[in-house]
Amino acid sequence: MEWTEFHSYIRRFPPRDQKDIEDAFEMGKRLHDGQKRKSGEPYFVHPAIVASILADMGADRDTIIAALLHDTLEDTTTTLAEIVERFDGDVAPLIEGVTKLCADDVAEKPRLDEQIETLRKMFTLMEKDVRIMVIKLADRLHNMRTVKYLAPEKRLAMAQETLDVYVKIAERLCMQDLRNELETMSIAIIDPQLHGELLQLGKENEKMGKKILTRMQQTLVKLHPSMQKSIEMRYESKTWPKIKSQLDMKGSLVTGLSTITIVFLCPDREHCYRTLGALHESWQREQMSFQDFINSPVANGYQALHTTIILGDGTRVRCKIRTKEMDDYYHNGVTTFCFKPHTREALGSLLPWTKRISSLTEDTKERSSEFWESLQNEILGETITIHGPHDQAAQLPKGSTALDGAFSMFLENALHLRTLKINGKEATFN
């Protein structure tokens, strides 16, 4: 990529910032001169594309410069001091944050693993500046897009690491579009047959979903004419894990599993709740399917109202009701605010899980395996939703039991529990 092409990504910046970015572009190109990627392309194509991905996300000047130079400390003779001298602001800390630890950093400590300690470093610094992790995700995205040039065993290892770590990080930062692309590419490498089956089922869902969308629009406009102008409806593809669950269940209709998702985009919160009421007036709703993530956002900051309705023919439709701002956050996550200086301090309140990073890293200091286990369980672990009476719900780590959910919601009052249902079927307490 040449400067004339890259320049189209940064026209929104003032002239002074454009000049700094151009200097970083030329510096990176010069420092990586002679280096090649596995594809045979000049190495600098990689940082330039990573920077362009971030520019499309709305990245600020420091983030784009850091992306252009993010591999210079690892792969060239440049030092952090030279970067500090040339570029002000947060450029140097961002580059240092995404730079891998080298073998010498952990050589004297046999209980440390280079790869895991690099993750520890990124998570620790991310607590202060989440842009570090956003740069790393953009870096991984381009590496996965070009993974075909790696040897088969390295390609498989990168795909598995992406699925185990980076897909989960993107999920925790609510960067859903990036998350979905990483997951799709990873599954295609790890299990091509499964990827093909999921792709086919996804296409079938979309075909049916768009027909259902039209029918629902007609019904709602007839019963609630005002919704035609104020509410936008969209079909939304399910994530691969949800489609995999559908594949595994082979069409079985159980609580928590619907084949079609429709999104309702509203002008404000008030219209979100009105739309919920209109849906419940128009169709039967599935018991224990309602979740109010506007009142109680998900751990990754996602907000919406969720409910499942049952159409006249028995088709179950998952309905997600969001404002356009909530929808933007769903797709792009922390990038909707992390490049704006006055909003960066919102990280702790918007993503409460980030507050646990300091204690986690301190508790596992100089013990890589324990840090990795804690990271997987406490930060990156999957969650399940357990529903209680009166539309109460609790999100708990995957592997939790229905009893765990009861005690989470009702504390000692859970001792008076009478029945439990798992996937709609009554279960014994043990």
C-alpha cells in the first residue's frame, strides 16, 4: 500500500495530524524495508492495512500512528526512546502495549510462559487504555485474513488461538462484527465440514427469516399503524454457536432456542418499551424469555430488550429491540467511544469486568498457568442465562447449575425452591 492510497483513510484529520501520520507511514515503510510476509508481499503492507482497518473504525491520530509502527520494536532496530522522541501523545505507550514479550524477558523464570505473559501485559495495560486491545484485535483480523499463506500446522494453531482468546476478547468488548469475522475464519480452518453445515443452515434461516419479517411487519402495521414510521425492522443472523445449537437440536423446540432473530430499531428508549408492548399484544410470548438489558446491561456493555414470541404457526422468533445508538454499540463495541478522549474514563463503568484485571494479575504474579486458568474462567469464560419467576434472570459462568442461578437470584430464599426446569423440561435438584 502506497501513501496516496492510505491517505484516503485519514482525510478527516486536520493537516498537522495528517503530516504526523504520513511521517509514521514513511518511517514504518523505511524500517521494514526488505522484510517480506509469507505471502511474498513487502512486510509494511501488514501494519498499513491494520492502520486502515482502525481508521475505518474511527480511530484517532495516536492509534493510527501506533498501528503503522506496531511491529517496529519487535522486528526492527528502532527503540521506544526513538519513538517517544519523534511522536508525542500516547503513541509510544500504545506501541509498547501491543509489543510481544521476547524470550529473554522470561528466560530466568521457568514458571513463566512467553505467550501467556504477553497476554497478561496487554490485559494489564488495557485497563488503562483499551485502545491497546483494539489495535491487537485489528492486527489479528488481518493476520487471519492472510492465514492461508502459513504452513498447515501454523494455520491451525493460529485459528485455535483466535477462537480461544481473540474471539472472546472481541465479545467482551462487544465488537460483534469483528468477533463474528474472526470466529467464521477460525471455524473454517479448524473444522471445514462443520463450517459448511453452519453456513448452509444460516442461509436457510435467512431465507425463512426474511419471509417472517415481511409477515410480522404487515401484522404490526395493521395493529399499530404508528410503528410504520418510527420503527425499523431487520433480520439478524445468529452467531455460529447459536446456529451450532440449532444444528445439534435438529429442530427441537425448547426454551431458549429460536431459529429466527428480528431486530427492531427505535428512535429512543421509550419507543423500545412501546415496541415490546406491541409485540406482546400481537403474539403470545414464550415464558421466561424476556430480558431487559437496558435496565441491566450485559457485562460487555450491550443494551437491548429481548423477548421471544410465538407466531400463529408455532414459529418462535427472538426479538431484539434497540435504539440506533445501542445497535451501533452492538456492532462496534468500545470503538464507539474509546477514540474520544473525554469518554475513555467510561471503560470501568461500561465494562465492569475490566475492574477485575488488576487483582487477577496480582494474585497470579509470576505464575503463567494460573493466570491463564483464571483469565479463561473469570474474564473470557462463556456464560449461561438462568431465568427465574417474574422475568428475573442471572448470567453465570458456563457450567453453573440451575441451583446456582436460584441462589444467585434469591440467596437463602432459594432454600424454598420447588421446581427447576432445564431447556423447558422439569429436572430433579441433583
